[in-house]
Amino acid sequence: MEPEADATRQALFREADKHCKTLSRKLSHGHGCLKGMAVAVIALAAGAAIMSSNMESWDWKELPVFISSQFSF
């Protein structure tokens, strides 16, 4: 690789790192990160409670198909 191209690439990495650090500081400032984690935990708990109430009626052979359809983009 040419030295000029390598220097340009390093400058781009430094710039991207600077932006990532700024964004990370803004997201974790105060208790915003903690609040977000609490909301996620509550949502997962509610989802688990709803799903566990009707687990007996599930067709366990179709579970992999259901999961793969949820994560297909």
C-alpha cells in the first residue's frame, strides 16, 4: 500500500474514532444508558411473561421456522 493511501486511511480512522467517542459520551451521559437498559429489561420480562402463558399450545417443531423468520432481513 502506498504511504499516502495509508496516511489517508489512518486519518479516516482517527476521524471515525473521534465521532464514535463523541456519540458514546452523549449516549452514556447521566443516567440515560441506565434508563435505556431498564426499559429493555422490563420489555423482555413482559415479553417472557406473555410468551410463557401460552407455551403449552406451541408447536415446538415450528419454533426454528418462527425464529428464523423474525431475524431475516
